[in-house]
Amino acid sequence: MKNVTITLDEKTAAWVRVAAAREDQSVSRYIAGLLEQRMRASHDYASAMRRFLERKPARIGAAGAALPARDELHDRSGLR
């Protein structure tokens, strides 16, 4: 663990004290948790974008063949 000092205005400091108390955590642990969530979200997004960009483009249909209808591409009947 690394200790870090941060400076907050009074309103923010009061808010974080209340938020941490609601979670039954110290302010330090609460802020560390928030930062870890942000770090994971950022890493997950970057990983997903990298995987997407690494994929090769795929042809939808052969030259001259009819393209799929919009409803076929966006079939969401299973979600309703």
C-alpha cells in the first residue's frame, strides 16, 4: 500500500465522509475503492476496443448477392 495525500474542498470532504460512513468504510478505503473501479472500467474498455480493432473486417455477402434485411441484422425478439 502507498499513502497519498489529497486536498479536497470542504463540501467534497463532507460528502465523502458521509458516503464512506454509509458503506461502513474509512474515507481512505472508500476513495481507494472508487479509484479501483475507475481503473478496472478504463482497462476493460481499452481491452474491448483493442479486441474489436484487431478483428478483420467480415463480408456480409458475396458480390452481387442480396444483403440481409435490417430486421435480420438487428433481431432482438429474444430480448423482448
